[in-house]
Amino acid sequence: MSRLDRITSDPEICHGQPSIRGLRYTVESLLELLSAGMSVDEVLEDYPDLERDDMLAALEFAALTAGRQRVVPLGAA
């Protein structure tokens, strides 16, 4: 089951960077938190408006783009 529908890109939000449901959390910033050593549960605790599926969507997006598949988020949430 893909969660990529949670990833949006809107020029008015974070300069069009892929973000989570238009909430101004970019995929990049969430991945940076995880790569710094935070667990998914710690991120969710610090950012209560995020959901576990949002974090999984960010990871799915990263996996696809790391594999050089082009992923284009559609529309705003």
C-alpha cells in the first residue's frame, strides 16, 4: 500500500518542496531528523500533528527517489 498521496508539492508551501499533507513539514526535514538519530516515535511525540503514515510516506518517497525513480507529488492536501 502506497502512502505517497500524503506527499504534496505546492509552490505556496515551502517553495514547492515535497511536504507532508501541506503542513509545512518537508520530506527532507523529516529525513534529517531520522538520520540524526531520532526514532519515528520521538518525531511523532515532538510534532503531534504528524501521523505514523506521514513518516512512512516520507521514507517511501526517499526510497523511490534514491532509486532514481522520478516521483512528482500531485496537488495540495
